[in-house]
Amino acid sequence: MGVKELSIKSGSIYYIGLDSISIEEGWNIREDYGDIESFAQYILDNGINFPPLVGYVENDRFIVQEGHRRRLACLRAVELGADISEGLPCRIAPKASSPEERIAQQISSNEGKNYTPLEKALVCKRLASFNWDPKKISTSTNVNLGQVYNYLNYIAPQSINVINLIRQKKISISVVIDIAKEVGIKKTYERISELNGTDPLAVVDDEEIKEGTNVITSLGDLETPKKEKKIKNISKESKLKTLGRSIINESSEEDFGELVTVTFFITKAEWKLFSDLVR
């Protein structure tokens, strides 16, 4: 079905042809689309089995507000030979009244792959540039107020080296925040390099990489000997909960309808700790 044939009503779901679905350049906040190839293969094998795309109708086009990843996977699935001639499920929503509301709406209404902590942080910073206060940002995006404060105070989009480390999954955003709290935003990358023993973005040959030289990915790497003594008195249950929260916060979910694939990164030291704790 094309958009011209729609009897448009807010909240209604229609199956709209892929060639009538567009995106508005510059407004999608997602950076990490996950494994599009596997998602496309899933669509090829199982058909359309995901929540409807959400968007508004303008100039006889359906403009995606939420579902950019699903659209990309469908485009790739068609290249692989999938028949999507019946169209994609699309829910009609009113166009947000302001650019900033459209940005916030993408996170608050998300039904697909979870946004990464970095994507959420950059959205919070962007909304703050529209003079939104932390409470309004939290309410509009469903991001915890404490996290909003951390993102606004300790993540600087201008610190491109730090942002690239997070994008490349060489360090978690939670560790970056803790380092920034310790030394300030301007000295965060310098401190990361100090803790790492080398510039983490430096290009080196594989044979030059020494075992045990890793970018900081654990809060334990920031602990002083004094604090380490205190940690020994923490219960096994508490350690498991702390490690579990870290894994959940940094995990990336792939939504395949009834199936969910979860990917996360964990250091060897954390894995050893986890193994020891559950034995």
C-alpha cells in the first residue's frame, strides 16, 4: 500500500510499501545498528515479525521516527531475495511539534534494539543544548535522572578521542564517567592513557601488543590499594550484583521477534571473578 491510499488516522497501523517509507536526514540518533546482516537473514527466513515502525505522513511519504534499524534490515533482506511486497507494519503518529521533542521521542518510544549508553548520552547533551533542564530530559526520554546528570556533567562530545574509545568498545561509558569525576573532562583521555600504559588509540602491529596491556574496562582498575582492602569484606552476593549490573548496562540487544541475542564485553579479570563467585 502506498501512502496516498491511506485513510490517515493517528494511532492506526498500516502496511506501507518499502518504497514509500523514508527517513529524515540528520534526525536519527542511533549510531550502532547492530548486526544488520543477521537481522536481514532472519527476515528472509521468517518474514516480517517485529513491532511496527512509528512515524508520520508528510508529502505522501511515511517518515520514520522510530524503526530506522528495521527499515535498513528490510532493505538488505530485499537484496537477499525476501518478498516484502505486502509492506511493513507502520503506526501513524502525529509529528512532534519541535525538533527537540522528535529527538526525545525516538528514545522514549523505542521498541527495537536498545539504544547504547553513548547514544543516550549524546541525546541528553543535544537536548540540553535546547535549554532543557535535567528533569525534563529524564521525563521525556525515560533515562534515569542520575544518569542524565552524569551524561551532562561528565561526557563531552567535543572530546572526540574519548567518544571514539566508547564507540570502539575499548572502554565503557560508566568507567569514563568515573574517570571524569576524578580528574575532570579535559584530562579524562590523559588519565585513560595513563591507566592503560599507552595511548589506547595508537595504531600498533599485532605482534607489538603485549599480553596484559589492555584499555581500562573495569572499575576495579581505578581502585586504590586502600579501597581494595575494603572490597574483600563485600559479600559474594553483592559482588555478583555489581558485576551483573555492569554487564547489563553495557550489553547490546538484538531483537528478532521471539528471540533476543545479547552481546556484552567483559575483561578476563572480571570473567575470572565471575567464575570464582558462582562456583
